[in-house]
Amino acid sequence: MRVFITRQFPKSGLALFEKAGIEVEQWTENRDLTQEELIAKCKNADALLAAGRIELNAKFLETCQHLKVISLFSVGYDNVDMEKADELGIPVGHTPGVLSKATADTAFLLMQATARKAFHHHKRIAKGDWEFFDPLQDLGQELQGKTLGIFGLGNIGYEMAKSSKGAFDMEILYHNRSANEKAESELGAKKVPFDELLENSDVISVHANLSEETEGVFDADAFAKMKPTAIFVNIARGPIHRQSDLKKALESGEIWGAGLDVTDPEPMDKDDELLDFPNVCVLPHIGSSTFETRNAMAELSARNAIAGLRNEPLPARVKPD
């Protein structure tokens, strides 16, 4: 059996393939494969382990329907045509759970960094602008006792809410299709309609999957309903917010600041004006970027691939709503 991996892969995952007697080919160039290159590689493989934003659309799946399994090095699966994969009987695995804490910690970091304009102050020092003390210059916000609104309260959203409750005694509101009883009983979280989340949250943190329902949901109308002191945090997927609308909302003062680990487009252009906003903190999609988490993701995605090659149930198979 042979698996093709679209990135250089952590050793902890490679060790599992070696132990299972599965041959591995890794893509080692620092660029994404074209679809034609990916198809060519997969023609000689029995399984695909996909890392990075590679589009696995209907054309790809039809052409490579011989694959016994597709294993994603991610929780999100919006890059896969799941309807076509199910139709062709190709199981798709992902990595939920193992990256929840690290990703939530990134949201927690961005919330604090934005509240205190941390990135902006770092740039001031780099420019030599740390001399005269002005008591009114570049003031930030405190988070103690504020209200956190979670859009998409799953595993990652729960960890963000738990940290915010513990550190700052924040009140937790959330918007989900279904109730999160654990968050309600342990954190006092309250499920509210979307508009109420917008109107009453001091910080809104996005943790939902990207879907037809969530794409562009944070648009001009949504930002207009938020508090002028509100902070918007997105560590889920860039297209969940309309970036041009976010920029206008920040410029006009409709909202106070934004912390982004994901952007639209992604990667973000180095000349994007948002990078110069004092009340904006942007990271290059590093939510799961810790040694511990990437190793755990590698091991789970490898186990998914191995199970699929053996025609066994995947430890973490995608089950889209």
C-alpha cells in the first residue's frame, strides 16, 4: 500500500506508516501542487493525506476514485466535495479534538493582543517611537467582566470560553444550531439568536466551520449591529467574514478592533492596509502551530489513513451536518 502526502510530514506520523508497512511519498517543494500534479501523484497511490488548502473537488474525486481513503491534516473539510466523496464511497478523515486547546489559545492570544493594541506597540518600538510619555496615547481595553460571544461553540469554542471565563470572569453568550449543555452547565453559557450575539458581545470569537450557511455571515450588516467598542476575532476560516466590510467597519468606528488568524484572501497581501491599523492583530493561520499539537494531528491523520487502507472504520471520519 502507498500513501501520498502533500507536505513534509511530522516524524511521529511517519513512524506509524512505517510500522504498518505502508510506503510513503511526500511532496517536498515549498509550493502547493497544481490539481494536475496532485492527480498524477494520486494515480500511483492508494491513499491521500492532504495538508494545506488543496481543493479536492468533484473533478479530482472522479479522476481519483480508486483512492481507498482521504485523510485531512485539519479539522475543517470545506475544501472537500463531501457529497461527491460519499457518492463514490471514499471515506474522509480529519483531526478533531487534538488541536482544540492550541487553536483556542490562539483566539485567546488575539483577543488580548487586540484589546491592548500589542502588535501596534511592538511596531512603535521597532520604529524608535518610544520616548515621550503621553497618558492618552493608544489606550487599550480591559477584558475583566466583559461579555464574550462565541459563534460556533464546539470543542474549540468551548476551550476559548473556558479560558476567558477563568482568566477574566467573562459572561459567555453563544450562537449554535444546537445547545451546548456542557458549556451551559459548567460555564453558565447562554444560547442566543445571532442578532443578540452581535448586539450584546464585547468580544465575538468565530469558531464555526465554513459552509454555505456561514460564508460571509459577518458582513456590513453584522458589523453595524455590533458595539462600537467590540472586538472581532476569527480563527476559523477567512471567508466567514467579508474582509472589505470588516475594514470599513474598523475605519468608521462601527467596531473597535479585530484579531485574525485567518484572512480572505489567504495568504494576506503584505501591502494590505489592515496590517497598518493600530487596532488590528493578524497572524498567518498558526492556530495549531505547536510541536505537541502538530504531532498529535500527524498521528491521528496517519491512523485515519491506515484504517482506510485496511478497510476498517476511521478513528475520526468526517460526518458533515
